[in-house]
Amino acid sequence: MRVLIGIPLYNEQAYISECIRSLYEFLTTKCSEYKITVLLVDDGSTDKSRKIYQELARQYPFQCLRHEDGPRGYGSSIQTLFQYAKSNYDVLITFDADLQHALFSIKEILYCLHSNSDIDLVSTSRYLSYRFWPQNTRVPVDRYVLNMLITRTINECFNLELTDAFCGLKGYRVKSLPNNLDHAGYAFPLVFWSCVSKMGLKFKEIETPIIYRLDRRSRGEWNLRVKEYFGILESLMFSPAMKRNIQQDYKQAVEILTEITNYRSNFPITTHEDFFKSSYFKQLEIDRGAKKEQLTCL
């Protein structure tokens, strides 16, 4: 099984050295039975990332592609990895450069794909169970709540059963990779999951730890992202009723995120399943169901 580990990066001078060193130490000691190539995709970094990984390349045998016209966006880097993987590999694993992915999950992804030939995709989830939660549950509440709400809408739109739509640590069977994905930004996962549904790909979620570095905990831009994400989901729908449902979900998401980020700084972090069972959401779900029933009748 020929494996490509793809690392998209942009301005990661603080982390890329530790990322490469720890990754190769793990691959050497824990994954020696696999033939693995590592590829960096630099989306046009303007900091010292390029100088750092060029120096590391003297010690470690990774390859690198750079978007000289970048930054093109996260989604564009993932698509570059898709195209490269199709040249000579059986499996692609995407792994972030900022040390927020657990190395041992690479081994679990490889085992899952190796032992289940019918699975096209292994997607890791931070909110599937409480298996690793004692380690770190300090999640930026805005990013957590937005993930939960978007994941629910994705499930409803595409008839999926996800618990974490945005975790970038994934294992793809290369022969099943979709073509011509046309979104370059951070909303790329929405377009990707749409393709998974349309193509009928079989996937499995596995647990991975929640890891948020202190300097990555909040980007303060949920209001921009929520508008972009729901707008893209709406554009992927053809049914007027589904478009209206997504518009209603968008309005509710803005209300929830506004209240939680302004007044509920200690909002509890739970699994995806338990998120919607909390007392806070019981009445919201009743209201949401009533509004959607009204919209469906229009």
C-alpha cells in the first residue's frame, strides 16, 4: 500500500520544524511496515516557513510543492494533494502543519483502510465520543458551536451521519477521490461532503483527540464564516424547500452564536450527539422543527 501524507501549510514558521521532526520520528518507529512519502504543499508562505523546511529537507526525505501565486486557499492546497496522490499512490492522509493533529491517528487510519477494502474514506472526529477528552477539551466556543451546527445541516442536506465535518485529518483511498472540486477556501469540506454523498462513497469516522494550541484558539471571525458556510450550502441545493431550510438554519446559527459568545463563555463542550440533547437546545429544536414544517408547506 503506497501512502502519501500531505501537509498543507501557509505561514507556519512556528510549527513546521517540530511537525516534520515529530512526524518522521513517529513514522520510523510506528509505521515502518508501510511505504510512506511525505509531501508539503506551501500555499505561498510569506514568513520563514520556506527557509525552515528547505533546511529540514537536507535531513528528511520529504517533497514539497509551492503555490508561487499563492495564497490560493486551504481548499486549493487539498486539491493539489488530491492531484499529486493520483499519480502513484493508493492512500492519501491529510495532516495539518500546526501540531493540532494526533500522530497516532495516522496509524489508526492506515489500519482501518488496510483492513476494510470497501471503505473509501476515514475521517477523524473530535466529537464522536469521550475517549480522549481528559487530555484537552479547551475548545474555542465559537468554532465548536459553528462546527456542531454546520455538521447537523450537512447531515440533513446530504443524508450523512457525521459528528465533525471540519477535522482535516483524513485518510482517502486515492481511487475514490472526487474530481473538479471548485472551492479553494476553508469552506472546502462542505463541497467535499457534498461530493461524498453524490458519489455514494463509504466512509467511517474514528475518534481523535481535541487539540487546540493557545495561539489558535479563536480567530474572532465566526460571523464571517457562518455567512460563508451557509451560503455555500444553499448554493449546493436545488430544492427551494431545502434552500429555505438552510436560510432558517443560518438565522438560528447567528442567534445561537451571538448569545453563546457574548454571554456563555463557559458553555460546556460535549460530543456532537450530546450537544443537541442539552437543556439549552431543547426549546430551540422545538422552534426549529415548527419553523421548518411551516417552510416545507410554502
